[in-house]
Amino acid sequence: MGSSSAFILICLLHCLLAVTCGSLMMFYMKDVYKLGHGIETTTKLLGSTPHDQLLIRTSDSFSGLLLFAIGFLLFMVAFVRDRDFQAFFAKGCTFLHVSMAMWRVYFERRVEDLAWDSLRQTVGDILLATSWVSFLVYSWREKYD
């Protein structure tokens, strides 16, 4: 398997993850919150007044739409054959995932209701970054062998 097909595979897996999570965020927000956070934390996260609830639902819908669009972008990028672009894109994605993990460690864990979930999400960010790093290592090995 060449580095090009590894890039396609990683992009398509990330695309599938982003589109699925974005769709769930847009249409099944309460159910996803209950599954991920529990019922008690979900009631806190969804707001106490109707105005707060509307703002939170709207924000989550737009976040889900953005994640869906990112998944669509990953699908389009998956079929680019330029090795330099693939390496550049993989480095950018690695930086993005590491930055998100650092954000969760330094800021999100301070939110009492999200402290446990931020640890789990940080591990997920590190795993996603690792997939891009493995692609970079594989392509470097193939380039210099």
C-alpha cells in the first residue's frame, strides 16, 4: 500500500467520523449528550431557561454543520495525488488535533461538569493526531528508502 492510498484511507476514515458526529450533533443532540455525559450533566448542559436552551441548540446545530462540512472537505481532499500537499495537509491536521488536545487539557478540564469527558476527548484527539503522524512517518520512510 503506497502513501497515496494510506492518505485516502485516513482521510475517508476521518471524513466518516466527522460526517457522523456532525449529523448526530445537528439532529440528535440530546440523545448524544445523554449517552456521553449522563442524564444529570445533560440537564445542566442544555440550559435552564428557554432562551438558553434555544441558544445552545442553535450553537450545537451550527457546530454540527461545521463538522459535517469538514467531513465533506476531507472527502474532497482524499483524492488529491500531490505528495507535497498530502504531507502539508497531514501536518496541518496533526497541529489541529494537538492544539485541540492542549485546549482540552488547559481549559476544558476546568469546567466541573466536563472534567471527565475532556480526558476522554483528549485521548481521542491524540489518537486522531497519531493517525496523521503515522501517515507522515510512512510517507517519509517510503520517500527515503
